[in-house]
Amino acid sequence: MSHNKLQINTETADRVSTISVELSDLSDVSATAPTAGQALTWGGTEWEPTASSGAGGIIYIGEGASVAYYSSATNPANNIDVYFYDTSPQNSITGATISSTSNWIDSVTLPTGSYMLESCIALSYSTTGNSSYKYHNGSIFFGQSTYFGSTDFEVGTSNRAVIDITGASLTISVRLGSTSNLNTTAAQGNRQAERSFFSIMKIS
């Protein structure tokens, strides 16, 4: 006669007190079998498998190489996108793509989600000057303007912004606003490749 009374939900212990328990044996977990990529979320009465939001992942562009600015880029001026150099940019955001030509990157396309963006521009000048830049989503600017100047001490202040993308994916670039005395593309030199970066973190 067994005196073993151990039980979890409908699972009872065997004669040596071993209980084989699966997640669905818990009373507040749905018995619906999950599929690959799903996660447990609280539905109000029980934990149930749902499509994962895909939170997490990063993109980082900017390896710091000493390379002259992209020769085919439009001369830096108001409303012109800036290029960032990286031979092997990091991208762990599912569904995100990076637009690259000869290792120079001008935009990133992001799927639905919320993102933290950060970037730093280091374009060079023909003489003393300063310029501003913001993020652009293919239609409008967003975020705050950040300025960078002609000396190395005036480069390094990063621009940060958060964007929520709903529905269709968006292509994001870093675009110049007001400019003064920026070098032409041919005269840019290495500073942009050496000191600039573009980073994106998916937060939800």
C-alpha cells in the first residue's frame, strides 16, 4: 500500500517519490503547445504562448579605420545624408537591414518596434565652422539637433533619439541640417571614418 501523497496538478509521484512535471502541468499555464519563437506572456488568467516581441538586439557601425570619405557621396551640405564606415557592422536586430556601398553605410531599415538611436559625426571643414545633424525617416526629421565643429575638440558630442515604428518598416539615416564651411567630399580626408559611429538598440 502506498502512502505517497505528493502531487503537482494531475501528476503524482511514483513509488520512489519521483514526479515528472511539464510546464503545462502548472495550473496557471495554458495547455496550448508553443511553437518556435514564441514566449510565455500573462493573458490575465494564465500564462500562454504568444509571438515574441523580438525585444533586444543592436546595430553598431563605426570601426575607426583610417579611410578617406566615400568618394561617391554628395558634397556635405544641408539636407544631405552622412555616410559611416565599417567593413563588418554588427547587426543582431531581427529583420533589420543595413545599406552599404564599398563599406560606407548611409541608412538602416528597421522593422516594427521601439529603438534608441545614437550617432556622432566627424566630417571635416575647410576653415572654422559648425554644423548640425538629426535623424531622418525618409519623410521628416526627428529628434533634436546636435552640433559638431571644425576642431577635434568639437567632435564627439553624440545625438540620441528614440523612435517607435508601427506598421511598415522605416529607413533611418543621419542627415545634415545647417552647415558652414564643410569640406567637399574629395577633401574630407579620414576624420569621418576614424571618429564617427551610428548605433541602434532595440528596446521593445
